[in-house]
Amino acid sequence: MRALVIAEHDNRHIKPATHATVTAALQLGGTVDILVAGTRCAAVADQAAKITGVGKVLLADDAVFAEFLAEPLSTLIVGLAEDYDALVAAASAAGKNIMPRVAAFLDVQQVSDVIAVVSPDTFVRPIYAGNALATVRSNDKKRVITARATAFEAATETGTAVIEAIPTVSDPGLSRFLERRVTESVRPELTSARVIVAGGRGIGSDSAFSLVSQLADILGGAVGASRAAVDAGFIPNDAQVGQTGKIVAPDLYIAVGISGAIQHLAGMKDSKVIVAINKDGDAPIFQIADYGLVADVFEAVPELIDSLNA
Amino acid sequence: MKVLVAVKRVVDYNVKIRIKADKSGVDTANLKMSMNPFDEIAVEEAIRWKEQGKANEVIVLSIGPQSAQDTLRTALAMGADRAILVKTDDEVQPLAVAKLIKAVAKTEAPDVILLGKQAIDDDSNQTGQMLAALLGWPQGTFVSSATPDENHRITVIREIDGGLETLSLVCPCVLTTDLRLNEPRYASLPNIMKAKKKPLDVTTPADLGVDTTPRLTLLKVEEPPTRKAGMIVGSVSELVEKLKNEAKVL
Ligand SMILES: Cc1cc2nc3c(=O)[nH]c(=O)nc-3n(C[C@H](O)[C@H](O)[C@H](O)COP(=O)(O)OP(=O)(O)OC[C@H]3O[C@@H](n4cnc5c(N)ncnc54)[C@H](O)[C@@H]3O)c2cc1C
Ligand SMILES: Nc1ncnc2c1ncn2[C@@H]1O[C@H](COP(=O)(O)O)[C@@H](O)[C@H]1O
């Protein structure tokens, strides 16, 4: 069994989800190589080489990969597939964009969002917003897998893998990158934060949403949101936690003014400790919260901020 | 511009599903079924393009049992022009769905194919990307804005992990919708009546020459682990005390 992990990075730093993906790939029981495709991304290759368990780093450094467009990247990965039994990426926005394209070129049915490796061909994955866990066996000649980063321990960094430059591909010219607007934040990334404070429709306005950010800052945490809060424009889309947003599992998740729809729970119910603050004592979020406080956000959150500051 | 939209019939997003006692699957019998919410957004987008004069025909396509006709009729009532049902009672997994849509696209020759980013039953998030690969077309996934222009290109804004990304795609292309693209309309009663007379063609995977044998075997379906019941605290100070001394997360 030979697995190739697709590293996720921004040409400068490797994303922590890559470490969890390596762990998932190692559980397939064979060797694991890692692909770093980008532009002027030698530093990323160096970081990838340190990940424990990685045999070899394949470095495809070319302007064609600068913006990680799915068309050239999938062509590159398909070209490498012959040497591998499994291709593994994180179930992130980037992994979800690229891997099914790779799978279709290889005539493989991808296994999405894997949370456990049962054996080299059998996997557990959530369906119906995490209300059921399906165990599936792949009958294809190769595996194409996306792994849920929160379900696998991050691999450590004790490795010294060799880095090998590989030939690149030409741009098929199907899509053109115009712009990227990255939400600038000094806070930790949602998917790897230890603490998350998430706000919902109950916050009422984008100005009031600063209560949520203040609480997050005191706790050194990230800011999350329900779909309703994002739709209302309180906070950008990349903060959405849930079935169709980000999957998180921090040590502490504080849900403020969030009712607890199954689509939201799907993204956060694996958090270690869940706190809910909601003025409606019947809100479903209380059914999964370790600590519930039935209170108005505008009274409870300032009080909480004060007492943590004290 | 001709637009093809793929719509899936799924268990309504408000319904809590039950797992069969023998763990062989999810029991969907007698549950309320609806159009996959992301596909409603896709249908709405296509109809808006038509209303804006950017599209001249909107075709909706579903793969599933006879009852998927209801979902297609809903799309017709929203404003689509005609419908195609690829009828099958078998489970069809994303790769095979993509092959079936490709086969229809070969005869219909649309300029754009719109899909939802994810079906809320299997949560695969694959079909659009696979279809784009099989056709050799560009893909714009998770889009929250899509603007076709006169140069046979579409500018899309994509929801990505760090924020938003803008791409320009050449047509023909495949787009998958995210939640912020639009708010789908409800079909009016007169339009529901009119939709009954719109054309709906029925074909089969065999007619289209596609093998839909599942590549993934479902071994079992289980309940996720449940969390142990928590407690309601009486005050902010009690909450802080518990988080510090009991949960030890502060
Ligand atoms: C296809 C699809 C995908 C979806 N994906 C996601 C997803 O990924 N993530 C997600 O979160 N949702 C998702 N949703 C939406 C989901 O179904 C819910 O609509 C959403 O989570 C509700 O957000 P909310 O809890 O903020 O709002 P509401 O349900 O409106 O809840 C607001 C809560 O705030 C409380 N409140 C109000 N005022 C106050 C106050 N002053 N003090 C204290 N409490 C107050 C209320 O009691 C209420 O419980 C999806 C839906 C669909 C159809
Ligand atoms: N049986 C089907 N019939 C029509 N469209 C489908 C079907 N299955 C999936 N799709 C389309 O593919 C999208 C993504 O589905 P999935 O890859 O299963 O998450 C859906 O939102 C639909 O647009």
C-alpha cells in the first residue's frame, strides 16, 4: 500500500490539517509520500519533510499552481497516481474542490470526509449531517479519500524526508484566477483553535457581534458562527460552522444565541466541552451542551467578559 | 445560453432520520422528501439568468425513482422550461450520477451545468467536480456569485476556507452552488398548475449506456455516539467556576 497525501498550504506555511491527513494515510498501513504543489513553495516542502512518517516529499514548484486551481492540480495528481494505491487530502474547501476531479479522471468513487480507517479499503464517514455513521468498503482499484482533520491526531514533526522536484504540467487554460479576499485575522484558525466562541442570529446585529469577538479574544480563541449569522452579514462566510461549513472540535466551544439546528451541531458536536448561552431554555443546543446558561446574551456575555478580565 | 440543472430528491432537511434496527441503512420510508436545498439554489440561479435575458432555456434533470418526478415538477413550477428524469430504483453513487449527467449533456449541449455543492443525505460533495472532470470542463465550486458575460465566460465568487475567491471560467463549465448565492423562490399556485403541462422526458441509465453498479459497498449504518447530558448553571459566576474547576478549560 503506497499513499500520497496532498499537502495544503499557502505557498509559505503548511496548514495543520495536513498533519492530520498524514495520520489518516498512515493508518492505511503502508508508506506515505506527500505532494507539495505551489509556486516558490520550497519552504513548505521543508516543513512537509519534517512530518513524522513521511517517506518522500514531491515538490512541484511552478507558477501554474500559484492559485491552486483545480484543473492544473488535478492533472498533476492524476499523472502521479500510477505509483500510488491511495490519494489522500484533507476534507477542506481545497481538498473537496480538487479530489473528486482526480477521482473521476481515475474512474474511482471517492470516499469523502472519512472519520475512521477500519482497514485499507473500509472507512467510516458521517452521512445525513452526522446523524448516522456509514461504514463503506471501496471496491475500486485505487482509493481517493478526503479525511476529516478533527477526527485524526496531528502527526508530529520528527521526520527528515527527502525532497524530490517533479515535472510540472501545463495550464489547460480553462479557468483564470482574478482575486482572493482573505479574511484578515490575528485570531487562531477556526479548525485548529483550542477555544471557539460562536455567535448566532440571537446576537441581532453586526455591531453586537463584537461581543462574541471580545469574548473570543479574552480566551485566545477563534470566532465561529451559525449559518443564520453569516447570512445576516454579521460575519464573513468562512466563519460558518456546520454540516456545510467548517467542522471543528476545540477543547471549549461557546455557542451564543445559537438555537442548535442539526446542521449546526454537525459541525461542532465533537468539541470537548460545549457551553450554550441562550435565552430560550428549550433551545435544542442545551441538549448537547455540557454547561447551559439560560440568559440574555446582552447581559450574560458582558458579565462573562468582566469576570474573565477580573 | 442553455442551462442544465441537476436536482436530487432527498429527505427534507427538517426531518430527523431513523437508522434501521438491523443497521443496514437509513429508513427513509414515509419521510417528507424535498428538493436538495443547494439544488433549489441552483434552479433559482438559472431562472434568474433567464429572467435577465442571459439564459434562453433551463432544463432540470434528476436521477432517481419515479417519485423524483415530484421534485422535477417543483423545479418546473419555479420556472424551469422542461425536465428529464433518469429513472432507476437502484442506489446511484456520485461517480455514476456524474456519468449520467455527462451522457445527457452530450445530447443537450448546455453552456453551463449547475449543481448543488452537496446533497444533504450522502454529504458527498463530489458530483459537480466529477462531472467537470469527465467533460474536461472548468469547474467553479461553492459559488456565492455567478455572472455570465457576453464573451462566453462566467465570473464566479467562491466560498473558500479563508474567505472568498474570484475566478473567470470559460463556457461550457460546471458550477456548484453555496448557500449565499441566492434565496430560492416559492412556486406560486398558478405556476404549479402550469408546470403540470411542461414537458418531462423519462430515460434510463441503460438507455444512456451508463453502468451504475455501486463502487462503495455499504457495510453498516450506526448511530453516532451521544453526548452525556450536561447541566444548566444558574449564573455567569457559576459557569466560570465550573469551567475553571470542573471542566478545567479556562
Ligand atoms: C442545506 C442547509 C445547510 C445548512 N448548513 C448549515 C451550517 O453549516 N451551519 C449552520 O449553523 N447552519 C446551517 N443551516 C441552517 C440551520 O438549519 C439553521 O437555520 C441555523 O443553524 C440557525 O442559526 P441560529 O441558531 O443562529 O438561528 P436561530 O435558529 O434563529 O436561533 C437563534 C437563537 O438565538 C436565541 N436568542 C435570540 N435572542 C437572544 C438573546 N438576546 N439572548 C440569548 N439568546 C437569544 C434564540 O432563543 C434562538 O435559539 C443549514 C440549512 C440548510 C437548509
Ligand atoms: N440522483 C441525483 N439526481 C440529480 N442530481 C444529483 C443526484 N445526486 C447528486 N446530484 C447533484 O450533485 C450535487 C452534489 O451531490 P453529492 O456529490 O452527492 O453531494 C447535488 O446537489 C445535485 O445537484
